[in-house]
Amino acid sequence: MSLATGRQSESARAASAAEARYRIDVPIAPARAARVVALDDRAAQVAARLAAHRWAHAEFLRADAVGELRELGGGPLPLTAALIGADVVVVLATEDGGRDTAERIGRHCFRYGITTAGVVLGQGFEADDAVAALRPYARVLLLSADESDVFELLTALRV
């Protein structure tokens, strides 16, 4: 209560029992069905660590040596099947080997209106080709030396 006016502040009123009936007490439903695609071996290790966390609706995939997508530790999936139902695709890279796959994913996501984010992890950013391939398609392109930034990105996207 303000001593000058004798009235409750907005914060005090909002916290009152009378206002409690207007509060929404259920968690916000996740808005994103995400696919996280690792383009290389080191990125796949990061994806595996991320997959160990609890996510509402995320699937973690890895591009193999010939550019086919696979579930982590699983069999191959055609690109279209792997991305069906996705609202957002996050592509992880630590080296240049995945340029062609990154471009295919970017073109597919662009064609079907799927938000695309690219994350390049490393000190020297050895994935310049992957960055160049994703740049025309990715709404977010994050260059970072800290893999926890990927966790924060996924959290911010509410996956």
C-alpha cells in the first residue's frame, strides 16, 4: 500500500485473492514440434547429449556419410518423412562435411514453410560451407563455442 495515496499498487492487486480467479494455472502447451539434425560426428555427440534432456516434442536426427537422415542410433529416414509435422528444424554443424545435406534441408524447409535455425559449434568455426549453405534459409544462424547455447535455443523455441 502506498503511504502517499493509501492505495494498493498494481502488483499488490494482481497478487490478491480476488484476482486469483483470473490466473491461468496450467503450463503453456508447447508450440513447436522440432527436429534437431546433426550434420557430422561431433554435432551428433552434442545432439545425443541434448536428447538425454526432457523435451516436449523434439526428435533428434543425424545425417550419415552420404547425407541420408537417421534417427540417433536408428535406421535411415527419407528427408520428407523425417521432417513431416515439424514446426522448426535446428541444424547442428561443427565442420564442413554437411554442406549438401544442410542445403537440402534448407530448401525443403523453405518450400514447406518450416522455420529453420542453424547452429555452428566450435572455436575456429570449421563449418564455413555449412554456414554458407544454411544462410539463405535459416531465420536464426548462431555461431558459438558453447554447446549450452543449443540447449538455450531449444528451450527458447519451446520444444
